Amino acid sequence: MPRFGANVVPYLKILSGSGHYLFLPVLTTTQRNALSPARGWSVYNSTTEQVESYNGTAWVAVGKLYGDNTFLPLAGGALTGDVTVAALKTIDGVDISVHAADLAAHTQDWMQLLRTGEYFYPFPLYVSSTAALNFDQLIAIPFHVARALTIDRLAIQITAAAVTAGKKGRLGIYNNGTNLYPGTLVVDGGEVAIDAIAIVAATISQALTKGLYWLVVFISQACTVVTYRPAYPVMGQTATDFAIASAYGRWEASLTYAAMPTTFTAGGTKYTANNPAILPRLLSLD
């Protein structure tokens, strides 16, 4: 057999077909590190199950030899789905962990900047006021969830109580349905008293993934609550007036007071008046 090496054999041709292959030296990472390599050396690393080549400075993996979805594809491939950086936090051998905070800051939605254990408005606030709520109406305001979180309270502030003692209201959450209309019930938080001036809260424990939801208040008699006008009216603007006061902020659908229905009542009406301030309390950022 001829001797191989630089300037001895100009190239090596391996015949095609069954039974013809290239067999590289098989070494563990420890054995590989004990070598005194020259640029261009290649081995099969049995520790990482990778073909590796020495580039004159370091050993680098060549391609990918096992079938999972944790590596980016080689040139010409297509990447679909989410990309997860594993525990080593490296890309092409470069430690990116020191840049994690910078990356998060550049990709954060403003709704990710929330303090746990506190109530918060579901959208940026333009103006705050008070207004009487219509009774026997499912009143829904949009709630933007930017990341997975868990809510443990839903609350409203009563500033003028229902005139009849013992009157109640309900607070809940609905999924988003078709074309920014509330869909199916996520949680009915149960009844709260509306017959006294107070901040009243329904206790829940509801995990939510990112997306759009609807916070709903449903009362059995008129009362006055703190309201707000969202600075970001996702429901659109009236076709006759582009003033911020004419932006649509909520849906109201007529229904006799009872437990919240499993699907939000169809045929609701858009309103431009201030939204009732239904505030969720954040238990955790998940």
C-alpha cells in the first residue's frame, strides 16, 4: 500500500457503492486533547459523537451526526420552530450567556416589565375617571398578555355603590375569539359585593400563555367604578371621529345576571366610553 502524507499522494479516491467508506480515527475528547495536531487533522470524537477537524487553533465539529432538533441546519437546510440555546449557552463555540440581558432588553414587550404581587392595568393608560356601569351586561375589555404568567386576583374599585344591599357582580376572563371578539370562558372568578364603596377582588389562580384575552365584569345592579381610557385602542376607531375619545374600548353584550356563560354572548356592541378598570394581580412570571 502506498505511503500517505503531504506531497506523497496527491489525492485519495474512495469508490462509490456498498462496502466503501472512510474510517477516521476514533478518539475520546481526552485522547484528542492529548494530540499535537496540525491544521486539517480530522477525527471522530466518541465523547461528543461528532466528526471534528483542527483549524490550526481549536477542534471544531463538522456537521451533525445524530438526529435531534437542537442544532441549526447546514447550508441549504431550513429552520422551523423555536431555537433553544442549551445549558452551555454557546453558538459556534462562543459564550453568549454574558449577552443574555442585552438580548432580553431588545426583545421585551413593555407588558413583560411587571412586578409580581401587584395589580396592573391591562393596557397603557390615557386618562382615568369614574363612570356608572350598565347592569345585566357582559362588559369585556382587552387584556394583552406578553409572556406566560399566573394571575391570582381580579379587582374593581367601587366609588358609588349599588343602591340595594346584597347586590353582587362577577369578574372573569375570556379567550379571544374571532376578529377581536371575546370567545370561550377561561375562568369565572365568582361573585364580589358591589353594595359598598371599596376595592373588591375575586380570588383565582389562573395561568395564561401569551396572547390576547378579555377581562369581563358582570353586575346585577348599576354602580360606579374607576375607569380608564386605553392609549392603545386595539378595537379600532370610529369612522366619523379620529379623536382618542372616539376609540372603541370594550364590548357589551346583554344577558340577565347569572354565572358567566361558557361562550361570550354573541351580538355585542362596541363602546367608546372609558373602560371599567378591571385590574389583574400578578402572582408569577412563568
